[in-house]
Amino acid sequence: MTALKVLYIGGTGRTGSTMVDQLLGQFPDYFSGGEMAFFWSRGIGAGAICACGAPVRDCPVWHHAIASVTDDPDGLAARLVARRQRFRWPHVFAMWWPGFSGRRLREIAELPTTAEALYRDVATTQDSEVFIDSSKEPHYSYILREGSELDLRFLHLVRDPRAVGRSWQRRRAEAGLTTGEMMEQRSSPVASAYYLFSNIVSEIFWRSRTDRYAFLRYEDFVADPARILIAIGEFAGAPIDPSTVLDGASFEIGELHTSWGNPSRVGRTSITIRQDDAWRTELSRRDMVLLTALNLPLLLHYGYPIRPSGRRRTRLRSSRLRRADLGQR
């Protein structure tokens, strides 16, 4: 059986991953799955809304896929959510202890094998060559890579940590749920801890796999989306012609089935790709200093200026990889 190609958008939250996911989902051969790490907890357990407007469990695409793996969605969801709790971010620090990683992966084997079956069913019914999973969590990508036969390609998406920090401060309703729940907010120190952890672990897990790892700054994507899309298509293994979807910096959203992600995945009919620099004026002086200082190692590593008014380095360190359009290092 040919391995299904999965484009895994990794890193940390509030980096524009949902928009990138849904834009890619407009092209033939690509299916926008959304943050699949939360499919069973949010999509089934919490009754999340699919991007098509129906509850995930009632969406024709997901209903068929769920039925292909179980006749008891709630029971399976409870079991898989419990399995996932056995390998979350705190466990990453124990991975290098002899025997821990292999033992823990065997304990949660049902999680990646079920994910593979679910992805395959969707890819078959939707005639898609590439399944997009924008979960971002590096440890979940590790579970999929080591516990399934999926052909995973890791697109490491980053954004200026101060823009990420400001996004976590905003108070927004969780439009993907019918419960009136608000989106999680994070303080600058907490947002920084997640930013550092997620991005460093992403590189530890993937950077040595040169043919399966690509690096992309959100700001570079916004500056030239057509060029970046072509490069992503080459990396993912399914060519992309931006002119069939992009109208300058805008695109129309057809019917999608993004299962979970930013609330913006639901209800929008078009998107204009633009740079969001509101953080430069909206962040308090205290938060600006905190976010800059706490994230300084990665700020410099990824080529971002220390001063908000500064210019990004146009090129990162030279890469051993071929896909320079993605800013790979």
C-alpha cells in the first residue's frame, strides 16, 4: 500500500497556520484536515463545528471517515483522548531516558493507527493526494511518524514571537463550538514558554530529516504567497499552480472540512493575505520587553529584528536543503 502523504504544519499556535491550511485546501489533491490532534477531544467530545458548518460528527466527510474506524465514536474518542494524555509535552523531556519512548509509543499505538485509517478514508473519498494536518504540536507529529505508515512532511511555520504573544492576549469567542466558550488566553511568559518549547522540539524531532523538513516564516509567506505556495507544493509532493486560486493576495474559500483550528475557519467566504503588524503598537512596553527578552534566542535564530522597527534578515543561514523558497536552513 502506498504511504499517504501528510503535510504536517508544525510549530506553535497563532502563526497563521489555519489560513495556510485552508488556502492549501483550495488546490486539487490537497485536503484541509485542520488540527487533527484535537479531532477526538474537540470534534467528537466537545461537538465542534466543521468548516462546512455542520457538527464534525454529522459532516458527511467526517461521518464516513469515523464510521470506517468505529461504530462507537464516543467510546473511541474517550479512549484515544486518554491515550493522548500519555504522551503530551511534559513527557518529551523523558524521551531520551532509555526505553521510555518505545514503551510509551506501544502503550498509545491505537492513536496513530486510528489516525492513519481516518486520514486514508478521507483522502480516498475526497480524491486527495495530500492530507493537511495543522496540529502544530511537535510531539503529536512524532507519534504519527513513529507509530504509523504515513509519509509525513513537516512544514515548520514560525512567526515573530511578539506577534504571537499579542495574538494570545486577544479575547475571542470560540466560534467552532456552540457552548459560548472563549478562546484560551496566555500571558507573555506562558506564550513565550510554549513558543520556545514547541519550536525547539520541532527542530530536534525533524531538522535532521532533511527531505521531510521545511522551514517557513509567516512573514515571508505573506510577502510572496505565490512563490511560497509553489515551493510548498514541491515539498509536499503535489504541484500547486497559485494562479488557479490566488487573485493577487486574496482567495475565495470553497467548501472545506477543516475539523478544528482558529475560529476563523468557520463562516468565511474569502481571505486577504496580509501582514498583521498591530502588535507593534498594541503591545504594552512591559510585554514588548518581556516577549523580546524571553524569546531572544529564537528571535535571532529565525532572523527577526530585536527592535520592532528593525528589518528582518532577508535570508537565513545557508541551507543544506534545496527548497530555499521555504527559507530552509
